[in-house]
Amino acid sequence: MRLVDLLVLYAVIGAAAAAAIYVRAAPRDGRAVASAVLAVPLWPLWAPVALTARGASPHLARTRIPHQIEGALAEALVAVEGTPLSNLLSPAAVTGILSEVARVVNRSAELDALLRRPDLDPVAAERHVATLEAQGAPPRVLASARLHRENIQRLERLRDRDRRALAELTDLAGALRTQMVLARYAGSSAEGASGIVSELWARVEGLGAAIELSEIGDPNGVEAYPGR
């Protein structure tokens, strides 16, 4: 097969990959267009990442992965192509990172929706406890109100922890992108990139870990029902 035929075939596959990425995107916004365009010249690298991350499950398909993380990892992946650094960052690794980020973004959005409900309003819960205390409510009634307040506060802390983790991951993904680009074009050592990749994975694993009681408060510390 001639070189020209190979180039045509490569372009056709790239166009097909771009179309598939755009069709499966949710929502089909500017980010979906950018991802599809990126797949045309770089479909061997980017198509597996974009299609797997967005099509892994209906739950993930509805998630809007932060643009900064997705874009930074895509550029870092392109930068390591054909270099020894490709051992540090693979399409499968990027897919795993994006899938975990998507899960946490979904969880954070669900917590936001919960905490907007009137019955889970932290201010209202605090006010209710204060009212019961002022009225001299029975101990069991007061204990229930305090437990409700504490549970809402734990939900808030969990949501805030996810937000902080995603912000830190965004910064790390940006640092990884610039480090990979620098290593590719300036011949820099892979040592710095290796450290960032390790830190990135540590943060991703932290996103998937169950939240520690020390971070959200020990439920055993809440006042028990007196007389039981």
C-alpha cells in the first residue's frame, strides 16, 4: 500500500473516531467538539481515552469531567507519544483517572443537590436545635435533632473534601502537562515527571478511598438517647 493510501486510511479512521466521540458525548457542547477534533490526528491515543471515559457506563456518560483535568491529561498523553516517558502515562492510565474523577464529580453534584433540600438545610437544622434547647425539649427529642444536625455537617464535610481534592487534582494535571511537554522538547529528565505521576495516582486513589471518620466526625461522639 502506498504512503498516500495509508494517510487516507488514517484520516478516515480519525474522522470515524471523531464522529463516534461526538455522538457519545454528553452534553454535545464545545468541549465535545474539541475532543472530537483532537481525535482526528491523534485517534490511536485519544480515541480509546475519550470513548472509554465517556461511554464506560450511563452514570459516567452524564458526568461533566472538569475541562482542565481532561484537557491537561490529553495534552500530556500527546507529549509523551513516541518517547521513553510513554511508560509513565498510558491511555489506560488516563482512562482510569478520568473515570475516577467522573465518579467524584457525580458524588459532589449529588451532595450539592441533597444539601439544597429544605430538610437538609444546615442553618435550619442549627436553628431547630437552638429552639429545642431554649424550650427545654425532652432529652430524646433534643438528641434526635442534634444527630440530624451532625449528619448534615458530615455531608457538608464530605462534599467540601471532594471539592478540595478535585481542585488539587486539577493543579497536578496542569503541572504534569507542562512537565511532559518540557521533557519532550527540552530533553529534561523524566525524574520530575515521574514524581508528579506518582503524586497524581496517590490523589486519585485517595478519591476512591472511603472517607475517614476523622475527616467527617465520629458518629459515636453524638449524644446517645438518654435512658436507653
